[in-house]
Amino acid sequence: MARPAGISGRLAGRSSAILHRCLFGALLAFGLQAGAGGALAQDGVERPAGLPPAPLALTPEARAEAFQDSVRLYGRRARAGEIRAQYLFGYLYEFGLGVERDLAVAADWYGKAAAGGSRDAQFRLGMLHLQGQVAAGSPDQAAAYFRQAAEQGLAAAQLNLAIMLEAGQGMAADPAAAARWYRAAALQGNAEAQNNLGLLYITGSGVDRDVAEGVRWLRLAARQGSADGLLNLARLHADGIGVPQDLVMAYALLLRVTEDAAPAETAALAARVREAMAASLSPAETTEAERLSADPGLLTGSATGSTGGR
């Protein structure tokens, strides 16, 4: 998920424990990383059904033509009061699909759909307010819209509401409430929420500290390819927190964080830590880590190999 403009990343649950051997030797320690860099989910709503595929390779004129039928159809239905069409019409205006991009018009149609109960419109309105892209936009209004969508079960809104509650953005900080909303999104399979909930368990923020439960949630996030989940699991293995200390396993997990992984900050941090670790691992250990990283069973417990070495 992309990080909205103006939202800075953060490190959560930074530990004072020294990372062993390779990391400390390279004067490079890394803390626990919050999902999406601690930033809010921007694209939590799937591309709406009913719109044609966006022909991104075409010229702007050709793309506009491709959405003309959608503009006419949903414009007519939106004006007739159809809630889903109001959301879709707002979406077309927010992203400039078949029409000139106009965030004020988008917000107006989203507002109509949100008042009718559209959780997708509530989420998009929350993002517009959070990013200051509407008149009098504010974090507290964004939080209110996220809460409306979260209460209807939208995982991305639950994640965003949890992050704002944890940070005290747009409302008073409430770690316990943040944990509840992280859990709601995590149970729907949201990887960022799984990662962040795992961090709360490891640090004991908003929940009773339970490192084993934290490891379980981080592993679920990592199984989905979450760069933050992989980085955090690597940290725990490197330092022996809740799992046996195992630098080979830590390196194997870091190898799964690709250069183009999101968020970019996590990918860059993983690359720096990998470089520091590689200098201290033996050739045999490096080979074993590469084998483990390629093993489909690495995060399911079925991989064979390193089980708690140095």
C-alpha cells in the first residue's frame, strides 16, 4: 500500500537489546517496523467492479474515451440517487477517469454515497480529508469516516483507524482500542494489521505482553509477503526474541525482502542489514540461508535446515 503524502513513517517497539555478532559488529541495529512504515493505507478499496480495465498504456485521450460509457451510465444513476453509482461517479472524478480530475466533485459524490452507507465512499472521504485534498479537511474528520467504514467491516479502514488511535492522530491515543481494530483487520487477512498487532503483543502496548502471540501474527504477515513482517521476524531470530537465536534464518528471511518491496523504507533497511550480515556469515551459512529462503516451507514450519544456530 502506498504511503499517503504527508504521513511519515515510524519505528514501533524499538528494542534496546544489542543485535548479535554481525549486526552489532557493523554498527547497524534495526528495530521493529510498523506495517506500511506506520503509514495509513491509501488504496484499501479494490478497484470498483463495474468499471472497465484502465488502459494505462494508451494516451490520456484514449483512456478518457474508454471510460465515457461509465461516466454517462454512473452519472445518470448517481443523479437518480443510486448509492453505488454515486460512489463510482465520485471515484471517476477522484482519479480523472473519463472526466477532468476534480477532487471537490469527487468529495461531493462520495459524501452523498457515504451518507447512504457506502463504506467504500466513507473510506475514500477519509483519505481525502487526511491528505487535505478537500476544503476544511482534517485528521479528526478523516478518523470519523474511517470509523464509519471500519464499523461496516472494511479492513483497510480498520487498519487506518487503528494506526490513528495508536498514534493519537485526530483523536486521543488509545492503544487498547488500536489493538482491537488491528485484530479486526488482521482476522480478515490484512498483512499490515497482522504485523502491527504482532508488534503490540511483543511490546505489550494495548494488550498483555505475549511474545509468542506476537511472533504468530508476524509470521502470518510474513507469509503474505509483508516486507515489514519479514524484517521483524528476521530481527527476532537475530536477537533470539521469542524464537531461538538463528542468524542463518534471519538472513534467509531478509533475502525475501526484494529491492522493490513496499514500503521503500523497509526495503532499504533490509538491504542494509543484509549487507551487514553477509560480511559475517560463512560461505556455508550464506548458501544455507539462500536455500532456506527459496524453500516454500520457510514460514510454515516445514522447511528443513537451520533450527537455532549462532
